[in-house]
Amino acid sequence: MAEFTVGDTDFLVDGRPVRLLSGALHYFRVHEAQWDHRLAMLRAMGLNCVETYVPWNLHEPEPGRYADAEALGRFLDAAHAAGLCAIVRPGPYICAEWENGGLPHWLTGRLGRRARTDDAEYLGHVERWFTRLLPQVVERQIGLGGPVIMVQVENEYGSYGSDQGYLRHLVELLQSCGVTVPLFTSDGPEDHMLTGGSVPGVLATANFGSGAREAFETLRRHRPTGPLMSMEFWCGWFDHWGGDHVVRDPADAAAALREILECGASVNIYMAHGGTNFAGWAGANRGGGALHMAELQPDVTSYDYDAPVDESGRPTEKFWLFREVLAQYGEGPLPEPPPAPARLGTPVRAELAEWAPLGDVLEVLGGPETETPVPPSFEELDVDRGLVRYRVDVPGPRQPYPLSLPGLRDRAVVYVDGVRAGVLNGENTVLEEPVAGPAAVELWVESLGRVNYGPRTGESKGITGGVLHERQYLHGVRARGLRLDAFEEAGAVAKVPFRAAGEWAPGLYRGAFEVSSPGDASLELPGWGRGFVWVNGFNLGRYWSVGPQRALYVPGPVLRAGTNEVWVLELESAGAPEGDGVGVGVGERVVRLS
């Protein structure tokens, strides 16, 4: 069995210097049936290693209940079979533009800012999770013939906190669980980040997108010895709903990669293949510059990241330029890329002729309704991804006054006496038209993704500041949550009372389409507003007409020859369809796959 160690200047395998040429590929953002293809693409690009995070919230949806917690082990086996070493970054916090940075909503909802500190209750949950997770890492370490060569301690902690006791506790926990391969930390190449996030005796690495020489000079001031590594070389970036699509010039990215390698350093390309934020797991950021305290910026469903291997697994110009650079630093000739995944044989058009209003969907699939003096948060209602209907009465008679939602997180569609009255968000919290009493108010609030980075990570979702009519709080709030995973329970949607679709309105739409030759596809929703799409019960993620993303990626393994079913949960659409109108008639609800 081999031994992987950290020397004064190099990584070593059985005493022989090696350079790590790694690429990030998150198993949870790629359909499992496509793991082998994506890993083969990494090998063909010239990489000898793959890196992945582990999202705690995906695998422990409630304390002590686990969901597919063995997926990491299966992925590591696939990496080993592909001839790749593996770097594992188990968190407990991962950032990754992932919902809540990977921390469970039930954890941060209860603990708030005590998360990611040396807090006994928080660490108790971490210990339970790591005790469940880490055996599948430990038994696949390189010393036992497996692919795992390094494990990360937390993630970019210096961008968040300075609790050295917490970091030392994590080091001890990882080691007590049986991790014997080298541990490491990764932080931005700035003094305060390296000071806050590094641990004495643990390898420190740096994350950046350019300026390798300057970054490594900063790292060397803190760590005079040890191999240099860019644990995240940002070769692209991610997109926000309502923003511009972000790209990076391939030649510029290749030059930055070459600079890292010319420094004698190892590298982890972030992302080598980005994948997709299926099932509403995309996170969010806060604007406002370095402090990240301003407006909410939800991340789009695609995590393509302008990576060298695109969202559908195909090589880009960046792939070929990176391959040319990496070939000069690897060992032996590079394999050719595997055949491209099959595409959908014939474009299809599906009309979703059945519909159920949101209220009926909530009645069948929602949780219990609660009544409290003030609006409960999503966390108090145990809603991780999904929406909440809040209902409150305006007493009367009284003259029209402004109705506002101070502390609103995300987006609320407001109805007064059953009539849509407007859409509010965290920056626009006051209805345009005043509301007279008596009146019945409904507020449908959707979580657009919990913040995954910065000081507002872990903040609660929903209406956090109450419902105000002029300066008066409206008390006696009824609230009911609708979780996205409720749609995926066997037979659940079949219980929804569908009817023929009439005018465009929020609700759940259902239709079917025929496929003769399954394969990867793009799904377009001309005229739809905002919501989620399922194909054959698989949640493709959020769509939103504000862009920049205009189509959802459909993995080929989701489709089947013959009849396929599609559901669209539309949360905001009203009136005639928008867009180019191609193939869409008045009153039709159409999706297109090609």
C-alpha cells in the first residue's frame, strides 16, 4: 500500500515527489449515472486527482435521519476506478454556492451565530454527523489501497471567523474518527484570512483566480515550508438570477493556470466540471462588497461555472487549452476524451393541460398549519427548500394604510381578499397600494436559497420582522409550509386534484411527452414566470424568467423511451405568456425539450 505525506517542499508518495493536478467535481451536482463519464473527462484533461465537497444538509435532512449518506463512498470508488486520487472536503461548512453553505437549516435555525464555533451543542451535532460520514472516507484512504490522499479541515474559515479552538477541535475529531492522511486548510491569500483559518501543524493552501506569484508570497509569509497549492483555482465563476452571465476568457484562464504550475505548485481547478444545482439546492449571496451584508443575490440552477467541462459534460475551448498546459506537467500521454453523452433524438413539445391551484397543492402536500402571534420562520416550520403561505387578517373598519413586511427574506407574492396585490422582496417591503380593513391577506413566500458565504450565512428565512399595517403589527398569523421534497414522495402528486388548465395562474401543472431516443436535453419554458420543474419525478431545479439562465439541463438518464411526465410548479405567472411565443398559443402551457 502507498503512503502519501507532506514534505518540506513537495507532496510525496512513498518518498517520491508528486505534483497534484486536481479538479473539482461535486458528486451531488452530477447524476450518478454520469459520474464515470465526467471523471473520464477529468483524466483526459490531464488531471490525476479529483476534489469534492460533502453537503451535510443534503444527507441529514433532520437530526439523526440520513438520506443517501453512502453516496460519497460510491463516488470515491468511481474516482478510484477512473485512476484518480481524491481530496475530500467534508465541511461541516462548504460554501460552494450551495444552500446554507451545506449547514442544515435545523442547525443554524436553532444555533444562529453559534454555528462554526467551539460551541458544545454545535460540535455535538458535528460529531454525530462525522461519525456517520467519515468511515467511508477512512476505509478508502491511500494507505488502505483507496484513492483518498487528503482531507480538509472546515472551509475558508478565515473568511468568517477566528475561533482557533473550534478548528483544533475539528482536527482532533477528524483524527479520532480514523483520518490518517494529511489534513489541510484553504483560505484566501490575505493575512487576516490565513491567520483566522490556518491551524498550526496543518498544511495551509490558498484559493484565488489569478496572481499566483503574489498569492504564494503571502502564503509563504505565514508558512515558510510545505508544498504550495492552490486548493481553488477559480477558472470561471457562477451566476445570479437577474444578473449577467459570467464568463472568463479561456486563454486568460490557461495563462493563470500555467503561472501556478510555473511556481512549482500543485493545483485544484475549481470547477473542472460544475454540474447543476438540482432540486432547489442553489445557495445565495449577499451583495454589498467585502462585507456581504446587502441585497440577496440568489444563485441560478446551472453550476456550469464556465468550467472546462461544461454542464452537459462536453469539452470547451478552455478544456483543450488546459489540457495543453497540464500535459507538460503530468506523467505519460493523456487519454482521449470519452465519447460525448447522447443527446435527445428528436425535439419534443409538451402541453401541460392539467392544473391545480397553489392552495389545493398546499392542502395535499403541505405541512400542518400553525397559528402564532407573529410569523414563524421557515426554520420553525421545518422548511428547507420550498415556500410558506402566511395568512393574516386586517381588522376593520379602517381606512387604507400601507402594508409592509420589514425583515422579509426572499420574495413574497401578496394577495388581498383573493386578488393579487403585488410582489415584495427584501429591498421593496411595502405594497404599492394601501390596504383598507377588514381584509384577508395571503403572503406566499418562497426561499430563493439560503446565504452560503459571509457574515449572514445561516440567517433565517421567511417573514422575520412581522406584518405591519401602518405602524401596527398584525397578530394572529396562520402559516403553512410546502417543502419541495414533498413532491418526490411516492404517489404524492397523484393525490393532487388536477383540473383542466384555464387562464395563466400560479399552481402545479402536469403534462406528458413521448421520447423515442432518450439523451441529454435542454428544457425551455416560454412564457413561464418562476418556479420548479420535475421530469419523471426528478427535480431539475428552479427556473425564472429574469435570466440569465434560459433553459434547464435534463440529464439523459432521467428520460425514458416512451411516455415521460413533467410537472411545473409555477409560483408567480399571471396574464398572457411572455417570451418569443414560438409554438405557444393563448391559454397553452408548453415546455420544449431539445
